[in-house]
Amino acid sequence: MKDSTQKTAAVGYKLKLAIQKSGRLHDDSIRLLKECGIDISNGVNKLKAEASNFPVEVYFLRDDDIPQYVEDGVADIGFVGENVVYEKKKKVTVAEKLGFGKCRLSLAVRKGDDYTGVQSLSGRKIATSYPVILGDFLKEKGIDAEIHEISGSVEIAPGIGLADAICDLVSSGSTLFMNGLKETESILQSQAVLIKNKDLSEEKEQLIARLLFRIQSVKKAKNNKYILLNAPNAKLKEIIALLPGMKSPTVLPLAEEGWSSVHSVLNENEFWDIIEQLKAAGAQGILVVPIEKMIV
């Protein structure tokens, strides 16, 4: 009854969602919407698209502009990197971490430099596209360094004599390695987040709640695995004790006397440790199945 009431209240309203028009977060944002059952059809170079089966319009924007558009109410919500949120310092609310686009904002110096700690950057020149976050970090550490703001290709700055160090986004570290740099300090752990305007109507908040319900169900599914195993009845109690599951494992008798089939859900972070314990306890024929959606 509650869900139908929310849907009725939101009739005629549409969420305006801003996502990156190109770049590392674009494809994952579209994929997440698809996994949430939201069908977005956008042609080449279109800056706006509408879902056919959910009340949302999608705007394709530069990632650096998304926090401003959400603050101004041009968009109600946006998918954007945490690093951009903290750099722009706009008046928006982070409503959900989305679990993709993970990276870190780090300091790096030339491989041959004698780096003894962050204090060794005092009096040095640091190139970055994130002067606000870097400035806050240096101030917190009591370091007086010169920040040189550049908009791209930050990693080449030390090699051409533009700076002594850089502060840039790092994923695998391969770009730093190829440019003769070594990572020294991690300033910020970042991932894609859903941000929202602080002054939305009740109807828009209801639509966001419906969208978040879908997003959270997809995230839970990705973080969990469904397992099926065969267990000797004499070992059932011990095996069940190893399986946290959502509530308790499902146990069904097998055709072979003295054996049961046990079904449960395991968190990805605990998966291998528990599988090893299950095998040691006598579990056999363990099957692992991915979960598409997980509603709790």
C-alpha cells in the first residue's frame, strides 16, 4: 500500500538526473541504470534522454559541471565522482555511494627523488587539477608549497620541469609508472556517488527513494553470492553455523539418505575464507551462482 501511495503521489513528476556525457563514469552510470531496470535511449551527441519505464530525464554533462547544476536545481540528482564533489564544494547532499569508479587522489614525485614524508614537499611546486582538495590537505599538514593548477596531463609536469610533484587521480598506478613517477601519499579515496539538491519537493524525494531502493538492491547483489552445497546430515549443524546468509540457510533432503542440500548467501568479502571452512567441515559439490538483484 505504501509503495502504491508513493507512486500515485509522484504521478506527473520526473527526476532530472545528470551524468557524465563521456569519460570513465559514463558507461558505468548507464550500466547501473540498466541494471536497475531503467531503459535509457540516447542517440549520438544528444545531451538529454528520457527513460521509457521510469519517471526520469537524463542530462549528459561535463562531470565538473554536475555539482553546480544540482545545486542550482537544473538537475535534481547527479552521478559524479566524490573527488569532484569535494573539489567544487557546492551545496549538495551525497545520498548514496554507487560502488563504481573507485580511485584515489594521490601525491606523486619522480622515482629518483629522495622523498622522506609529506613535509619534504615544503617550498616545492605541485601540479594538480584539484587545487581546493590539495590546498586543504597542505594546510592541515602545515605545509607551505606552491600549487600550480593545470587542467589535464598532470603526470607530465615533473618531466618537463613544470613542477616537483603532482596531485592526481590514481587507479592502477600504471600512468604514474610510465611517466617515471612514484605514488607517495593518498589524500582522498573516491568513487561515484549520487548527489541531490537540498531543496527538493516531497514528490521528488519519493522518486529518489524508489531509485535508491533499486540501486541498493543491485549493489547488494554484486556484493553477495548464492551458494548451494551437499552436506552429510551428521555435519549439518557445523556447516550451518558457518553460513550467515540473509536469515538462515535453506536445508532440503537429498534423494541419497543421510545427505542434505544447503542453500545460502555469502558476502563477497568473506567468500573464500568460508568456502575453505565449508570444505573442511565436509561440504561437497559446492555451486556458486551470481545474484542479479537482492531485495531485503
